[in-house]
Amino acid sequence: MEGRCQCGAVRFTAPLPAPRKIYVCHCTECRHQSSSYCGITAVFPWFEIPMVNSDGTAKIRIYTRRTLKGRELECLFCVSCGSRLIHRTHGESTLNVKGGCLEALTQEMMSTAVHIWCKEAVMEIPAGRECWNEEPEE
């Protein structure tokens, strides 16, 4: 599955044609990072994303923050347009790609998305969707 930032300076290919799972997070932290009512995360097996241009200059910067579970979460974003691209925690086997940068994300894929941190939601969760007040147990 292809992904890119808003300006197109960063492009990458995820190792699968579709995410293993999609989460729609309604927590305050995701609302701030996305500047929207939620954050969309598509889970893929870990893959490398190109961090520098051919001339050696950085095309991605990393903002690191501590999660509620005390882990360090790296948040990768394009240095040109500021688009958030990926969240990762070293030692994990998966990578969390921000849904808005995926070229082929579809309504069908989103229909199976799991809604998390619903206790902080500022919109109504669609009827019949899997919904967790906080994080799922998995």
C-alpha cells in the first residue's frame, strides 16, 4: 500500500496491500496531533521508511513523546509540509501509519475500523462499530 505526505516529498510503500487493522482514536492526544475529531491509525508489519533525501538532507523529523504506558513513541513527520506519517515504538513488530497519508484507504477498509478511547469522543460513533472506552485489551 502506497503512502505519502501532503506535499509528496516523502513517499513509502507498506509491506501489505491493506492494513492488518485500523483504529479510529478519539483521545485528546490524537485529536491534537491530527487537528481533527480523531486520529486514524493503520497497523502494518514493521518496515523502514526513507529518512533522508539523495543528498543526505533529512526529509523526516521525529517528535518523541511518552505514552500512558510509559513507552517512548516516535512520531515521524515530513520536514517540508509537517504531515504526520508514522508512529512507532522500537522493539515492536508493527508500525502505525497515519490513515490520511495512505493512497488507497477505502470506505470498505474503514467499515471494519475499531474505535478506541470512545469515552473522549466528540462525535457519535457509527452504530454497530466495535468501540472501546479506552484501549483494547490486545
